Amino acid sequence: MMARLTGKLKIAPGEYALVQMMWLAKCRAEMEC
């Protein structure tokens, strides 16, 4: 999922960690891990 999302948005390597942290926070908040 993250690989497709990253490829679709074409985010910079430096921003990947931030996006991943946000995604994990959202995942935990919605209990969808």
C-alpha cells in the first residue's frame, strides 16, 4: 500500500518517513493496522 501511495504521489525520500509516520498514526487511530 505504501509503495503504491509513494509512487502515485512521487514524494521525496526525505518526506517518506513523515508520510509513513502520519499513515501509521492514522492506522492506529482507526484500528486498521
